[in-house]
Amino acid sequence: MNPLEVEFLGVRFPNPVVTASGTFNYGREYAHLYPLSRLGAITTKGTSPRPIAGAPPPRITETPAGMLNAIGLENKGVEAYLQDELPWLKALGARVIVNVFGERPQDFAYVAAKVSPYAELIELNLSCPNVHGGGLPYAHDPRAAAEVVRAVKGATDRPVIAKLSPEGPTLEVAEALEAAGVDGFSLINTLRGMRIDLETGRPILGHRTGGLSGPAIRPLAVRLIYELYQNTDRPIIGMGGVRTVEDALELALAGARMVAVGTATFADPYAPIKLVEGLERFFADREDTWLDWVGGAHAG
């Protein structure tokens, strides 16, 4: 028996460790370091109907216990990924969660339909803070977000999860998405932040603001995952500063059925596989399993 095996929305994953969207591209930069099939799944860079140039540089700056990024959802567009990346990734035996986005609900649906043959799950990017002058409009608008879910559910037979923002009415948005038929959730996305250069007196990032990620936001992730778990029966992929076995287990106790590694990969490209190996060692001599920990903080 594999103590790390996870069933998530009818899909079986060998372990609960996935990469966070936007931090691993499509995996090419890492495939020579370790087998991508060893990870639970690869969550792709956000994919849109057409290519997007992204935000002006500088795009990344470090912060205490984390980083700010404003990539601006740069990507090659769905047709390029269908030709160059997704078939290659699947040929490696990797399980794939495709992150999709667009300006309109029909854009989300268009991309979801295109990538469905290659995706175990579809993740809706409803909450990137680095576009549209501060964030996708769906992050804080339950009705608009529900329209996206309905459009995508009508375009794909794959399970659909929604990535939620830690800013705004997170639980209210989640409730509206459940009513619209969403299958699961991932959270948290980054929070808007800013750094200012003391010499120039100007914001460091070309976009001025960026998404704050890393260990600094993990306590917020724990709280929101905990609260969402109390208010939904949909499964959750948790993220926010995950690097160590202890980090992953804390999110599991809060209610995350799977966990994503993101910012840690920038400092250590081996971070996702190190977490898999660390969890394997942790459970090697135990009688319980990863799933026994999920939601454990709510027991009693």
C-alpha cells in the first residue's frame, strides 16, 4: 500500500505534491533534474486563448520570507502549448493540471475544451493579482466567477477546480462557485504587495505591485484552507509557502487533500521532489497515511 496515494475528484495521484501554477512553467526546465512523473502532478503555467506579452520588467523582487512577482500572465497561447508542451509532458508520464484563464467566461471555456485531452484536472485562474490594474475581476465577484464555472463545465468533461484569492470575500465566492457546479478548489493565490527602491524612490517592479508569496503568507493559507474546509465538501489543493514536510502536514490538517509547491522552487529547483521524498520517509514506518491527516485539525 502506498501511504501517499490520493484520490482527487476521481483521479488517482501517487502522492499529494503538485507544482503551483506559474512557478514551474510546463516542466521543461526541470525534466533533466528528476522524473516529472515522480510528482503527484504538474500544474502548468496559466494558459490563455492567445499569446500575452506580460508585465514590464523588473518582474520579481525578494522580500523577507518570500518574494513579489508581476509576470503578468505571460504565455504563448493555447495553440503553442498544444503543439509544443502538453504532448511532451504527457509522454513523460506526468499527470497534468492545466491552469486556464481569459478575459471572458467563453475564453476560459475555449481553452479548457482545447486542453482537456491532456488534463487530469482543469484549474481556473480566477485570482491573479498582476493584471487588469490589480486583479482578475472574478476574484472578488461571486456572480462573475460563477459564470466562468458554468461556461467551463459546459465545455469539458474534466473535473474543474477554482483557484481562490486570499483577498476579498473568499468564502462567498466559493459558495457561489459550488452553486455553479465547481468540483474543487485550490488556494491561496498571492496577495498584492509592493516594494519601493530607496535610491530612486520608485516602485521596484515594473508593474508597481506584485503578488506576495512564500513562507510569509503560509499562516494566512492555513486559516483560509481551514475555514473553507469547514464550509465545503469539495476537495482542496492547498498552497502558500509550502517547502517542508511540516508545512505540507500543517496544510493537510487544515483540510488540504493535496499541496502545491511554488515559491520554494525559485530558491531550490529540487524543492518539489524533496518534499515527495520527505513525505515518503515520514510515512515509511507509520501505520497511518497522508489521507488520515487531511482535515485532522477539525476532528472532534
